[in-house]
Amino acid sequence: MIVLLDTHLLLWAAAGSNKLPPRAADLIQNETNQLLFSAASLWEVAIKAGLNRPDFKISAGRFRRALFENGYDELPISGRHAAAIANLPDIHKDPFDRILIAQAQVEDLTLCTSDRIVARYPGHIELF
């Protein structure tokens, strides 16, 4: 399965946090899955780390390198992804989550999230 992980799942996995749900840990450790991270997650980390948010205490550059070192592939943001946001129902206001949802829909990926609001969108979304 090709999966796109949301930012919090990525951060929890990278930190070895007990906040990472066991099912998500199993999915990440399953070598048959292709793990993707979005450039939007790096953008979110950079912005929120710059705002000194306590749950974003990592540099985006170091985070990106660590993701590559752990076998993740990067999903860039394309114009198709940005345009697809216009077709999303008005369920969630967070721009980072909305681009992840659009990317998953456009690329026909499974988006893995711990956000119940994100999970309300149509498409392949797995709630952990």
C-alpha cells in the first residue's frame, strides 16, 4: 500500500513517541508499504517551529533528512494538488491538512491521520 502520513504521525514516529498509535506503528514498520511525506508537512514544521510551538521542536531540514534516512519518499506539491483544494468540502479550515487531503485524492493514495475531522473527507483516509 502507498500511504501518505500526516504531519503529527510523522513527528510521533520520528520521536518514538508513545502518542503514535500501535496500528500506525505497525503500518510504518511493514516493509511492503511505501511511505510518503508531503512537502506540506515540512512547510508546517518550519512555520510552527518558528512560532515556538512545543509540539514542533525540530528543524524542517533535519526532519526531512531523517525521513529520507528512514525510507520515506517525498511527495512534492503540484499545481494539480493546489487546484484540487477548490473541490474539497468545507469540513476543515487547516491549510496544511487540506493540501494533504487534496494530494491523497489526486494521487489516489491512502492518507493516514490521527485527526477525526480530516477523516470525515471522502477518499482513502485511515484514522489512527
